[in-house]
Amino acid sequence: PPEDTAKDEL
Amino acid sequence: MNIFRLGGDMLHVVSIFLLLLKIQTSHSCAGLSLKTQILYMVVFSTRYLDLFFTKPWHSALTFYNTIMKILFLSSSAYTIYLMQKRYKHTYDKVHDTFRIQYLIAAAAVLALIFHLRLTVFEILWAFSVFLESVAILPQLFLLQETGEVENITSHYIFCLGGYRTLYIFNWVWRYFTEHRRNQWLAWGCGTVQTLIYADFFYYYILSRKQGKKLRLP
């Protein structure tokens, strides 16, 4: 599944 | 990483730097809400649990994120230490009365209802996102109570507001450049948070123009 974009943010 | 995200993060670092500079140079934490700082500490420590599971050297981005997460956690703890121990006598305890237990409870309930996957990690992550969106409220409440907006305190809030605004641009940018799952939870809460800052700036500028005390509705 595609990763969440917000998880690699702060 | 895009220019909006990087700019936003840098403004966040500047805001923390300004806060610590204010406390250290004036030897006082007057006008600052300890409750907001405690909320940020809770936000960071529930969101950055992945520090225990992620290899910092996995990629350039994880390395950058790891450094920033440690910086936010440690500066937040240091700010609380300064306010609660070293400059405790200057802390405006009488006016800093916002009931943060309600904010924490509301964020917890929302996180239990709205999360992406049913895991402890995901629920805590959602909790941190909900809580961050309202974490500045005790600080705004304190400013309203005292009516005084010191320049450096307002610069601190302006930087945080700028950081949130740049994050919205970052999300728009990522929406069009990346084909990944949309993060409705972070977007929604982030937008609410930015609107709170925008609302503050509006009344701040209004009160400056009229030369009156700050009045938030």
C-alpha cells in the first residue's frame, strides 16, 4: 500500500 | 523535501530559538504559557515514538527528521525546565489558567474515533496531530488575560503561524507532485491550526492599529 505523506513530516 | 516544507521547518526552529532567547536574555518567562509548552512536549513525545524504531541513516530524509525530532524534544524539555525551575518566580501562574486537561481529553477521544489504522502507534500519532492543532490556545489565552503582547512573544507566535502556513503550501505541492495516500487527518488538523493563528494575527493587527489592548473574541 502507498505510504502516508504526513508520516515523513514533522 | 520541497522549499515550503524546509522553510516551514526552519521557521519552527527560529520560533524555538526566539523563545529560548527571550527567556535567557530577559531572565524571565513572563507572558509565556507553561501549559502550551507542556502540550508541545506531549505532542512531540507521542508523535516521535518512531525514533525508537527508525534507523536515522536509512535515508537523508530520515536523518534530517531524526535530528529535528531530537531538537524539538530536547528544546521543549529545556523550555519547560527553564520555566518550572530556573525562572519559576517570573512565571505568570495566576493568569495561565487554561484547562488543558479538556484539550487532552478531547484530542484523546478524537484520536480513538479517527485514526488511520487500529494500532497504539497510529492512535498516539493521531492524538498528537489533534492536540497540536490546539496547543497554542493556552498561550493566546494568556496574552488575552494580560492584554500585553511583548514583541518577542508575538514574533514567536508569528513564526509558528508562518511555519504552519508554509506546511499548507507544502501539502498542496506534495498533492500535485507525489502519488501517495492523501493525509486527510494531518491536513484537516493543520488547516484548523493555521486558522487559529490567522485569527490571532487578525486581532493582533487590529489591536495594534487602534493602539488598544489585545482583545480576542
